[in-house]
Amino acid sequence: MYIAQEESFGPVMVISKFKNGDVDGVLRRANATEYGLASGVFTKDISKALYISEKLEAGTVFINTYNKTDVAAPFGGFKMSGFGKDLGKLLSPSFISHLRVLINERTT
């Protein structure tokens, strides 16, 4: 799916189906892109969400929320989505990658 492989800047969300329990297949599809700025995981199982967030190749992972962040916190992407971390001292992605995980503990 073209839209799931591009880095769109706008009100775009890709929601895709997967077989129950096929977390590794979902991770393969999510990581099969040149980009990795941010991603979102929506689930009632926080252990599964944390497992997925560790495996996603994205600079920021939102859990049960999206785009709720502190604008003063360092941010940046993986792969072709950014170079280093803006607003922080973490400017060498070739040596280390840093991941931000934001969790909304309140589910509606």
C-alpha cells in the first residue's frame, strides 16, 4: 500500500488488519519502509504494546494516543526520517538510536 510506505505530513492514519496474534507480521509490515518518524500502537495489552514499541523502527512510538507530546523534548526519526534528535544533544544516529515511547494510561 503506497500510503503506508511514504512519509506523509498531514492528517493521515493508516489502519490495517492483521491475523490475531501475528505481531511479528505486523512489525515486518510496519518496518518495511524507508521512513521511521513516528508510529502508534492501540491495544489493551500494555505488555504487548511495550514489546511492539521496542521492535518498531520509529523515533517516537505513541501508545493508546497519537501526537500528544512535550514540544520541548528531543525528537527525531529513524532511517530517512531525520538526522539526529532535534532539540537535544543526541546528534549521532550512526552510533546509537534513541526511542521515545509515550503512553496514555487512560483508555476510553
